Amino acid sequence: MGQILLLAAGFVVLVAISAASVLFVNEARNDSAWVVHTIQVENQTNKLLLEIRRAESAARGYLLTKGPEFLSDHQDAVAQIIPELDKLAHSTADNPVQVENIRTLRTAIETRLGQFAQEMKFVEQNEPERATALVREAAASDTLNTIRDAAAALHEEEDRLFALRTANADRSQKLASTVTIAGSGLVIALAGISIFLVRRESRARDEAEARLRDINVNLEVTVDERTADLREANDEIQRFAYIVSHDLRSPLVNIMGFTSELEELRANIFRRIAALAHAVAEPVPVLAPDLEPELGGEDGQLSADFSEALGFIKSSIAKMDRLITAILNLTREGRRRFEPVRIETRELIESIVKTLTHQAVEARAEIHIAPLPPIVSDRLALEQIFSNLIDNAIKYLKPGVAGKIAIRGRTKLGFAVFEISDNGRGIDPKDHQRIFDLFRRSGTQDKPGQGIGLAHVRALVRRLGGTMSVSSELHNGSTFTITLPIQWTANARNADS
């Protein structure tokens, strides 16, 4: 918990440092940009003044020498003055003080440019005296002073802004540095605490792993012992079931034999009873050995009860014989070793359905098989699983209702999921677990069976590493879902089963 809180605190600190650093760095960048802007304005002002002085100097040189180079230089300087003034005005458009200074400067510059034009005109008209007089007049006027004063005001305002913006930039840089240093120190402190906690947790983990290794060693020994005990117990149970089932056959055969003898003696016994009953009245005719004597009254009832008792005995013997046979089959199946092979489940189920065609036709059942995923598993076990489920689906359809049985399949996370659905009589939800118990059945017992099939199916599914479930309601059909590994391998459990 402490490490989680520490990591959370470190994350919050890093986020705060990053946000503050970004904020202050952006602020410092903006302040630096304004400082650069101030320098650019001052440079632009100086460039404008330089062009004005160049125009003044070239005009005077042209008046004195009439040299064409002075005229060209003067014209070039005059052409540059207004564009440079516009650039300066654009750069200072956000400052009302500078806007007013630019307005004053523009008026004075436009006046001086008009004077320049008049001077050049007098020179072209070959009136140098008038041009010289105009130069003196311009020098004596306030135009040049106005230009110098406006330029000085521009410089003064920019110097003020330069000092302010430089101070702001320095303050932003100091704040950014302070935040970075403080944050770095805090991160280093958190890192030191984290290292301490990690080392402490590492030592605790190493100690826990050492204890766990000791426990695992003891656990493995215990598990091996318990596994050996379970294997021995399982083998003993299987041997016991086989011996009991085999030994039960001997008395069962004797009972069956004596029951048959009783059935054969029955005719002689009741023939003698009939003879004694009619001895006084009249002679009894001799009957063939296979003919049943006619008895009346209590003798007739006794004969009927005797026949009924023999029928119950024979029925019970047949049922016990089937149960013993089923137990022997389960015992043999439990000893069988499963062998994984690749199985095309659709082809397997189609072959099973063909063997059940007669039952399906009698039940008016349609069996639809959807595409099914192939799997690697034990073929015989799958045949027993699907044969039992499809046979049950046909057996327990609703009387007089056309049956519909659907077999579907899909894959999910390394497993194949098979569903066998029907529109039969359904199963009461309270019996969903009961039907998987050995010798237990649900619903009306009007169909032959010993209550072993679904228990055997679930045991096979578990041996194949899968699960089995049922979804059903009375009168609404049933859906049995089987989940099996797509790639099943024979493991130790299979070997020990």
C-alpha cells in the first residue's frame, strides 16, 4: 500500500513539475519574444532615421555637385522612407503611446519629403538658388526637430518596455529554474524512499519465497503421498466393484435357475391341486403336460398370485443383471487408457446419427448438425458421450410432437463448446444435478434405462479435461453443453484413472 501511495505521490509531483515548467517556460519564451520585439522596433527606428539622413546628405551633395550618383542615392533613400515607416507603425500598433509618436513622426516625414521633392524640382529647372534657399528654410524649420523628437520618444518608450520585459523574462526564468530544482529534489527524495521500500520489499519477498519453497517441498511430498493413496484407493475400488459385480453374478444365476425350475414346477403343482379339488366330484381328465389346468375360487387366485410373483422375481432378476453388467462396463472403462487422436467431430456425429436413424424415424425426429470444430481427443470416449446424449434426446421427445434436435459447436479460448438441444419433455430444474448421479433418474420412468448413462458421460468428459452442464425446463426441451479442450493430451491423470 505504501509503495502505491508513493508511486501516486511521485506521479502527482512529476505532473505538477511538468505543468509548472511548461507554464513558466512558455511565459519566459513570451517575455523573451517581447524583448526581441523591443529590439526590433528600436532597430527599425534607427533604420528609418538612417534613410532620412541619407536622403538629406544625398540632396545636399546633389545641390553642390550636380553629380548623378547623389541624385540616385537620394531617390533610393526617399523610396525607402515610407515603407520603413509603415513597418515601424505595424510593429508598434499594439502600443497607444507608440501609435501617437508614429503619427507625429509620419506628419513631419511627409512634410520633409515634400520639401525634398520641391528642392529636386528647382534643381531640374536650373534654379539652384531657390533650391539652396529651400534647404536653408527646411534646416531652420521645426520639421527636422520634430522628426528627431518623435524618434527619441520612440526610443524612450521602447527602452522603458525593454527594461520591463527583461525583468519579466528574468523572473519567469528564475521561477522555472526554481520549480525545476525543487521538483528534481523532491523526485530524488521520492526515488530514495522508493529504493528503500523496494529493497525492504525485496528482502521480504526473498524470505517469503524461501518459506514458500520449503512449504512446496513438503507439499509436493504430501501430494505425492496422497496421490499414491488415492491411486491405490481407486484401484481398490475398481477391483472391489469388479469382484462384487462378478460375485453377484453367481447367486443371481442360481436365483434365475431356481426361478425357472419353479416356473416349470408350477404346472405340476397346480395340476395336482386341481386333481385333489375334483377328486370327490368326478374323475379328472388326463391333461397334456403343457396345458394349464382350469382352477376356480381360491385355487385360481393362488395360481394367479403365484404367476405374478414369478413375474416380479424374473423382472427384478433382469434389472439386477442389467445393473451388474453396467457396473462391470464402467469398471472396464475406468481401466481403459485414453489415446488422443485428431477427430473430425462432424463426421463422428454423422456416423452416430446414422446408427440411430431407426429410432429417429420412429420418433419423427429431425436431427440438424451444424459445422463443428475438429479436436484432438479420445475417439471412443467421444462416441460414447455423443451417442448417449443423442439417444437420450430421441428417447425423451414429447409424444405426438415432431422432434427437432440440433447439434452445434464453436471454439472459445482454446476449448471447443458443443451443444445438443431438443424440443423434448425437458427436465425439472431441481433435478439438474440429480440426473448426473449414478442410478438416479428424473421425471416419469416410462423409458428403459438404469440411470447410468449421464453419470458415465460426465465422468468421461471430466477425464477428457472438460465440463458438462444442462439447461432445461419442464415441457420446454433441454440443452446439454459440453466444453472440451481443442488439443487434449494424455496426462498423468489419464494414466492414473
